[in-house]
Amino acid sequence: MLQKPRPYSAWREFFVPSLRVPSITQVTDTASHLGLTLGGSDLLGMHSWLLSGTWQPRQAGDSGGPYFGGAARYRNTMLAPWTVLVEASAFHGSEKLTPEDPQAAPVFRDHKTRDLALLTGRTWYGTWSAVGGVIYSETRDREAPGLAPAEHLRLGGPTLAVSYFGGDSTPYTGLRRALIVSLAASHFPEIWSSLSRSATSLRAGLSLVTPAPLTRRQILALSVVGHAIVRPADIIELGGASAFTPLSTRSNQPEPTNPSVATPPNLRLVEPLRGYEDASFAVSRFVGGELSWTYALIIDRGIAATAWILPASFLRQLDLDLFAAGALSTSLDTMTSQPAQHLALGGGVTVRVRLLNLPLAIRYQLARRLRDDHALTQMIALGADL
């Protein structure tokens, strides 16, 4: 229906929800919150909002609760080219702890998180970008007698990140040629953190991507990263993370003992290291790098209708890759000695599919650690094929 033209109003239909979706939020390792997310914006999308309300179903044997949570997000681009983003969330849940005695009943303890972010940023000529603002995260865990002590972890302060990106890509190879430079600094005042004193995080990264000589779909990538905590504190978590979500990990060595890092789970300074997805180290300084070779084997075969009535499914491609990754790190315990060495070699295959029209990537990786425990590890992981 045609309407009479009217002047633009930033608040016209702003509060009318145009997005209504159910949500699942992982609050603890043993329980998730179910909820509903609503979102809306003005007619031109100059500013938008999201609101989420969540509830945790009671776990068997848990006499506490009920547990609720919520999150809010507001984004404003009216000051273009600057963008302003405000996010806040608070969740209350319960974490299930299993005693070593198999006959003992499980223990549940309260888990509360609060997070806040106020950020602004912009991009210059599609290459340089900068983001700065204030971030804060807090976690409270009630004591579980005989199993876990009470914990109150806080971390927050001003942050600034500057980056440069220049490159080109294709749908099959991803980045084909690229130069990526990143610089970041964050200061965590003692009054805003659970650290014994104030700390400053400084990070720099450089990545180069180029086609292998005389080939079209073989890609070489080199990345170098350095990260240090001024006035050292072991709050950098080196390893123990992956770009994909691990579904299964196996090793020919006993499971490594990963040290805990005294930072809230939602504001961890994590530095992934390939070959060390199941092992991590708490360090205060490190420099590391990775060299990888990737070959895209194009397949593009599938069916237009899965089981005759469901959306399409097809196998897009297989990515074969080899890598070498390593790092030198120091912690408070090794500050006066030689840096610890970490090194891994390996390879893998990534299957990229559209299952019922959902873009998925399934990765199998085999890696040998040449330092530390010299483990031979295998990993199957799942991620989005973006």
C-alpha cells in the first residue's frame, strides 16, 4: 500500500521487533540457558538493538534456582564513518561438579557472570580500521566444599586496536593474496581487576598470504604474533584453543594438565597454537608463528532436494593442508631462564559441505608435538563454512 511521503525519523518503527528467534546460551560447562531474542531498528538501519532473556532448566539433583539471565546490545552508525556499540549481559546459572567418589552425589554451585563493553570504531578506505573503548568482565563462583574453592574473577579497562588489511580472495581458496597487520593494547587497572597489580597487554601480529609458485589453488600463509604483559602476569593462555569447535581429541600421551588462568572466561587473552589444541600454558610473554600450505580440491557435487522434500545438500570441496607452528614463551617461573620452546608439525583435511543448505566445515587434523610431551594428537572439529 502506497503511503504519503514523510520526513525520516530515527525512531519510526525502532521499537517494533523485526527479529524474533529462540536462543541457546552456554553459561557453564554443564548447563545452557534457553531464551528468546528480540531485535529491531529504524527504517534505514542507522541504529539497532537486541534484547535477550534466558532461563536455565533445572538439572537433575539441583535443588537451587530458578536461574535467569539477559543481554542487551545497541549499535549506532549515525555518526558515520564512526560506529558506536554498547553491550551488556548478566547470567546466573549452576555448574555441576562430579566428586571423585562414584558413589557420591553430584554437587552444584552458583555461577554468575557480568559483562560490559562500550566500543567505537571506524574504517579508512576499506583497509585501515581502529576500534577503542572500555571492556569489563566479572565471574563469581560459590564454594563447593571439598571440590572447588570460591572464585571472584574480574578484568577490565580501556582497549585500543588498529589493523590493516589488503588482499583478494576467491570463493574456493578463501584469501589468495593478503597482507594483514594488527596492533592492540589494553590496560587493566588494579581497581578493575582481581590481579594483584595493574597490568598492560601489548600485542602485534603480521600475516602474509600468497599463491604457491606455478599453481592456481595452492596457498602459502605465514603468520607471526607477539604478545606481552607489561609488569608481568601469567594471564595469556597459549594453546588450548581452535578456530573450529573440537568434537573429539585423542593423544598417545596422558592428558596434559592445563593451568588455570586468573581471568574471567569471557575475557581471556587466548593465543591459539596449532598442534596444541588440547594443551595450554599460562604465560606472560610469547612470540610465535605458523607456516601453512593449503590445496583446495574442488568437487561441487550434490542433490537438489535431500530425501526428496528437504533443502539441498552438496559437497563443495576438500582442503588439504600441512603446517608447522611454534612459539617461545616465558612465565613468572621462567623469567630468569631460557624461554620455553613449543613446536608442532602436522596436516589435515577439511570437508566443506552444505548440509540441508547449512554451510559446515568438518576438519580432521593429525599433529606431532616436537617439544613438551612429544604427543601424537588427532582432532575432529566442526565449524561454519563462512
